[in-house]
Amino acid sequence: MIFKHIIAITALLASASVNAANLSKHDTCANAPKYIHRIGADLRGGYVASSANHVAQDYDETGATKLHSAMSAHLKYSFKYSDVTRTGRLYPDTYQGIGLSYTTFFNNARTGSPINLYLFQGAPIIKLSPRLSLDYEWNFGASFGWKKYNPDLPPVNIIVGSKVNAYINLGFMLNYRMSRQWSLTAGIDMTHYSNGNTSWPNPGVNSLGARVGMTYTFDDRTKSSLDTPHPAVDPVKPHISYDLVVYGAARKRMIMLHDSPELLPGRFGIAGINFSPMYNFNRFFRAGMSVDIQYDESSDLASYWVDGTYGDDIKFRRPPFFHQVSAGLSLRGELVMPIFSINAGVGYNILGNPDTRNLYQVLALKIHMTRSLFLHIGYQLNKFENPNNLMIGIGYRFHDLR
């Protein structure tokens, strides 16, 4: 199963890279390679913090070890666009690829031993010297092999409620180029695991730690391609583009009945649409405002609860359709890189029932399949702490002049 996912994501990444490379219209050497391939390995260790420790403490009387630490080993393939391409000259030293890692929390009887399969991208933030730079790297993917919550099977694990969880990682590291082929990295590392509120429980696992890694670059560029001067790249002119995103998901829901929390059986459907005029300031950044409309099948159910029904037999009268629709405005900012964009926003629902009229936050990854078409993988919170739902969909960009 893992290898099927690897093949599928590799094909997706390869397709996206081909389409992104279509931006490179001014190659000066027809026989020069457009891609520079790399392979690397990381070792990461961290302190497990936040909700994971808080949950684990509730079960110490069983004699189980608290979750204090985690360690993971990573194997990664990536590529860069060479400087014979327009993309490579617009985004020098930016790399992207696919990674596979094994994680242990040193308490595998409770948590399992997750295997992470993920996409990643990194780039220099600032050049400190010809050989040394401060870089960032994000990872986003799926984590398999968790032992999910089951109250009938000790030791109890109420950290995650599903065998597959989302894996999100952000690192900042010093990158020292020891030679043309070899690089050494070392820095700090932050990781989050969550099931996106698709199952319960979902407090998630958070860790903060350190990382060290080595990367080998297969630099097979010919001498002529290195010595040939390349024309200056045309800058990205400031302009307004328009993103239209349609998405869906499923979620679990807990509501308050007579001041007591009640976890509802089953999952509830989500559907939404975002329309976002965005001003492109330069090649790296765009920002604007988004009109966000969402239908949530679980919204406002407490108002239509049939009194006296609980548990698996709980019943509700069906709310009117528009009682479960919310509409809001959000401010959005987006980091723009080859193949991927990272979009973040904060908004407020102006229309909707009291259940949805609140402050919400959005974080999304866009994977560009063509110049205008992209996949959208996002997550929505409210009040900066309460999980709402995933946002899995497709988007289209109008009037993109890049």
C-alpha cells in the first residue's frame, strides 16, 4: 500500500514539474539539463509537547511511559531547476521533492511506529557567505501505521483517532556547501500530526527539536552550459489574478447538550467555495481578500436536537439548508514558489447561524498542475484553536501573467 502511494505522488510531482517547466521559454542551451537531481538523508529528534503530553498524563496510573520524545529518520529525493531555465533563474536554489521517513515515540505499544510519506520544498532565506545560507523547508503528507484510539485494547491511546494522519513539518537550518556535490544541514524542527477532525479523538501530536542532514547533488551540467552566459530573466510584473476554489470534506462533530458535550455518531459533509482576487506584488508573494462560502451538514444541529435522545440513538430535526451555510470575508497572503504555493488567511463569517458566526483561519497548500489549474489541500480552524474541517478540492487561476 505504501509503495502505491509513493508511485502515485511521484507521478503527480513529475506531472507538476513538467507543467511548471513550461514557464522556462528562454533556454539558452538546448542540450543543457533543465533539472538538477539530489538525494539526501535527515535524522531528526524532538520533544513531544502540547496536547500529546497532557493526554498521556491522564493514563500514567496504568504504568505506561509518558510521551516525552520522538525521533525520525528520513530519505529524500528532490530536484532543482537549473539556471538555463526561467524558473531556475526566478527561484535559484529552490528544491522540491518527495520523502519517506520512519518515526518512533519510544512507546510503540501505545502509538505505533508511523511511516510518513510527504512532499517537501525548501529554499535559502538569506545567503550568509558563498558556502553558507540560512534555509527553510516544509514537509506535508500522510502518516501511516498509528495505533488509533480503542478503549477496549490497553494501553489506551487517546492521542489520535485514526490509523492515517496528516503530517506537517517546518524546519529552519544552516546549509553548508562542503563541495559542489555535498551539503551539510543542521537546524531546528517543528512537527504536527493530526487527522483533520475526520475522526475522534484528535488532540494531535506536536514536537519541537533539532535536525541534521546530508545531501548529495548529481550535478551533471556540461562545461559549455556553465560557461555560457544566460539572458537576464524577465521579472514578474505586478498584476491582479483571481483564484476560484471548490472543495469538500467530512468531519466529526461534538455539540453541547444541557452544558454537557455529546460526540455525534457518524461523519458530516462539508462543501465550500472560495473566490479570491489577489494582487501579485512580485515573484514570491501575492495577497488579497477572499469571499468564503461553506455548507456544513453538522452546523446548528444543537438547535434542532430531539430532547431526550442521546448516544447512537440521538436524533435531530433537519435544519433548513441556509441555516447550515456560512459566508465570510478573509484576508489572504500567499508564498509563491515553483509547483507549490502556501496560502494563509484570517476571516470572519458575516452571514450564518450563531454556531458559525466567528473568527476563522485557513492554511492551504496549492499544487500547480498547469499554469492555471491547481489542487487545493487546506485546513480551517476557528478562534485559532478549535479544529473545523479539511478543505480538499481543485482551483483555477484567472489572469495569471507570470
